[in-house]
Amino acid sequence: MLTNKTVYLRTVEPSDVDHLLKWENATENWRVSNTVVPFSRHLIEQYVQTAQDLFTLRQIRFIICLNQTNTPIGTVDLFDYEPIHQRIGVGILIESAHRNHGIGAEVLESIAAYALNGIGVRNLYCGILADNIASRALFTKAGYREVGCRKNWFNDKGKWIDEYLYQKQLVN
């Protein structure tokens, strides 16, 4: 368990199926997850049973929980793990009621410490759509640098949006 001031991160448990189903099937989140059809409960249950082997699956998901109530409020994903190159992608989802309270910054701080000290990662990265100003500000505040832009990378119902690439070097 990774603990910070307001939240802690823990691995996915069977009791998280309802939360994951809600978050994965919220159409407002589909835009950034490239989801086009809802997930079934069965699929989410299967995912929960097999989702915790970073070295085989090259990804791991943590549930973000409030310290005071143990309530799950989102997820942070580490994906495309490359142990030889010591890099991993980062994605974060926090329920809208808990955004803009500094929780995202705490989560990214905890994930950076875990990546460096837990799995020996030197570089974290993410891609953020140009119009997602809040996420771009969050990752910038957390020490990520904009390192590139993919022009007209994302099709949002016929509107093409650039994707900015961000990187945080944990070791120079």
C-alpha cells in the first residue's frame, strides 16, 4: 500500500468490481481510454482476477482510496512497462467530485516513488489530449515535461485533436 497525506493506493481487489464497472463504463471516460462498447461485469471480474502481475502483463492498476474513509475514488494505471529500458506509462482517473483538491498530485508523487524504488523505473511518460488543460497542468505540476506533440492524433467525432507527450525523468 502506498500512503500519502490524503489518499493511499492499493492493488485491485474483488470488492472493486462495482467501482471499476462504473468508471470503465462512464461514457465521459471513454474518450481517453479508447473504449467504444461497455464492459460486462464478467469481463471486469476476470480482469480483477488476473490484473496484478506487472512483469507478465506489463501493466498494473492501483485503486486510489481516501485515507479517512477508505472510499475508492479512482485509479492510477501503470502500462507498457519496459523493464529493459526502465520506463512505464502513467494514466490517472479521479472521480469528478474529488478533482482539484491536490489528490492527483499526491497520487503522481506516490507513483513516482513506487516506480523508482519498487520496480526500478527511470522514466515515466503519458500522452494528454491538447484540450485536457487540467491534466496537462497536473502532470506539469508533478514535474513532467512536455517533450513532443502528435498532430491530429485523436479523432473526437470528426474533430481532430493533438496529443501532447509528457515525460518525467526519475534518474538523470
